[in-house]
Amino acid sequence: MVFSTPIFMFYFLVLTLFLYYTVPRRGRNVVLLAASLFFYYWGERVYVAIMFLSTAIDFTHGLLVERCKARGNDKGAKMAVASSIVFNLALLCFFKYWDFIAGSLQAAGLSFMPVLGIHLPIGISFYTFQTMSYTIDVYRGDARAQRNILNFGTFVTLFPQLIAGPIIKYKDLGDQINERTCSSEKFASGVQIFMVGLAKKLLIANNVGMLWDSYKAMALSDLTVAGAWLGVLAFTFQIYFDFSGYSDMAVGLGRMLGFEFLPNFNYPYIAKSITEFWRRWHISLSTWFREYLYIPLGGNRRGKGRQMFNLFVVWAATGIWHGANWNFLFWGLYFFVLLMAEKFVLLGVLERAPAAVGHVYTLFLVMVSWAVFAIEDLGQLGGYLKVMFGLGGVPLADGAFGYYLTSYLPTLCVAALASTPLGAAAYRRLGTAAKQVACTLLVAGGLVVCTAYLVAGTYNPFLYFNF
């Protein structure tokens, strides 16, 4: 079940909110836990057992860590943290990477690992990272161990961010799991944020996604330089509005339930460097890797050589976290190279250059990265990149490019404008009364239009659904 479906919006969400606000406050976590388990069961059936297993394992490990720390047994606490991490990583590696590793070994002539055809549980990359943060936070003293297993289960399975984030660290949510404030103002703002995310997903991401699918399906011999770039531009907008839209919906749902989730995106396409881009893109993932991998490896405290190694590990992990394929690893290492170049050479140059230079530089490199991200077949990827850069006598443009550009130009212009904070800035300048009227009209109109798209449309993918 995903958020941008009628069954979620008009049945599951309505019933969940009704029960949530009907029961006494002390029963709300029980409602959330039951609703979240049903939400996951709807899409995964038997794999809901993983949620029970993760909850039980990490709950007991958190208590063990705190008990060892209280007794001065730091070694025992570290062993408990290590045990929890090993369990979570083993779970992730088996379901997500076993077949990838086995297939790669068989391609190299080694057949000792069979390809099992394992189904990837929805959202496993997100919720394993969230549960891993729990025992680490308890060990560091950033959070107290949760002593109510129902409350802990609510944290693990919380449906607004269960399958696609944002990745919520326990230290940021633990207190809210135990006690949170619900108000009509917070609920109304949650509805507004949810509708913004829904519009991003349905009205922009889905439409430009069809343009990218058209170009991705073309034979390499039918592509032109301009067409290949137009296709990547479409994917550049699709992945941003798809994922940021889903994140907005998660934040909005959280507010409807009284939670405060940190935003996951901050207009990444206005960045003037790759370094700035990654401060604005998928913020929860970048923060997680910094706090739970980069800093424990030593960060920048052990000299430049060790810092480069630490960043190499982080960006290799960032790439492979996104998917079990070589293109994702190359995508992560591509950013490692760019960030190293900026750190030691280019950032100073970009800071002195006009802002437009930084914007063009960043968007160009980010668009190239999305080609690497989007095309998993390495042979097709190599061919597509050659076309993008005009290698091999590829024509500059053709009639198909003109047709697609003309057909999708209005949507692309809307996407470009919505990628900037200009609309939000204009809204903030309105008076209080004007804001209320505009907000009501936009939310009501957005709901009507989005519902019409949901009823009439059949194209509704979600790119991060299987990560």
C-alpha cells in the first residue's frame, strides 16, 4: 500500500485517524501499531514476521545495553550493540544483496552461492537503519531504553515513514513515541503538507516519469543527443518530486498524528556545488551515514588520508544502499570523486565564481549522475552516456525530440519552478487572510485534481518503493 492510492487515502487513513482520535490517549500507540502492521501486511503478507522479529531483537538488545552500562560493563554493552548491528545488517544483506552477490560470483565462474530469487521486502533499507540507530543511541546515552514493547513496536513500524523514510533516528523520536501533542493546528498543517506531497507525486512526478520511460525504452540507435538529455531531465524531475513528495506526505501524516519529523529535502536543485547538493538531498540518509558510519570510522580526526578512506567507505555504502546493482555502487563512487575534487580544489573556485556558474556546474553533474542511477544495465548505461555526449556520430536532434519537448514543455516548466523556493516565498508574503483563503482553495482544489488523477490514471510508480 502506498500513500498515493484511493484505498490508502479514503479507507485506511480515514479509519486509522478515526480510531486514533476516538480511543483514550494511552491507547493511541496500540492503534498505530495495529494500523502499521496491517499497512505493511497489505503489501508483504508473510514478511510482516520480519517486523515482529526486528522489534523483539532490538527491544531486548536495548534493555541489555542499558543494563550493562548501568553496571559499568562497557564491554558487554558494546557486544550487545554489535550483536544488534550484526542482526540488522545480516537481515538487510540476505534479502537485498544475496542474489546480487551470487549472480556476480556466478558471472565470474564461481558457483558456490546459489541465486535464490529472494523477494525484497518493501522498505527494508529504511527500517533496518532506523532500528540500528536505537541500540547505538542507547549506548551513547542519547536516548533511554524503551521499556514498553508496544511503544517500541510503534517506533519500528510507524506507517507514515515505514517503507520510504525519512529515516528517523530513535533519539529524535523516542520522546514523541512516549508522549506527543496533538492539536487542530498541527493536524491542519499536516493535511497541507500531505497535499503538497501528493500533488508533487501525482501531478509532476508521474507526468514527467512517462517522458523518461519513453526515452529509456528507446533503442540506442533511435536516440539523439538532445533527446537523451531531455529524457534525463525528465528523470531528474521525476525522482525529486517522487521522493520528496513521498517524504512530504510522510511528514504531513506524522503531524496529523502528533509527530514532528525532520524535513528530508531542501530544494536540492538550487545548490551551487555537489557538497551543497548533498546537504539538501535525502537529508535523513546523509545525516544517518555521518553519525553512524563516518564519525565512528574516525571522521576527519585522523588526517587527510584516513578521511578520504572514510568518505570512500561512506559513499560506497551510500551507493549500494540504494540498490543491489553495480550501477548504484558506481553512482555512489561518482559522488565520492566529485566531493573529493570539491574539498581539495573546486570549492574555493566555485565560491569565487558567479552563482550561475555553480548552478550550471551542479545541475550538469547531477543530471549525469541520474543517468547512472536510472539505468541498471551497464551496457545500456554506457551506450546512453555515449549518446548524451555525442560520441559515435549521433544526430543532435530529431522529430521525436521536438514532439516530446513540445508536449511536455508546460510540465517541465512547472517542475523547474516548483524545484525552487519561489512559490513558498510568494505564499509567505501574503497576508494572514489571503493565506487562509489561498491555502483552503489549494488544498481543496489539489484534493479534487489529485483524486481525478488517481481514479483515471494507471501510471503511478514509486521509485524508492523497493529500496
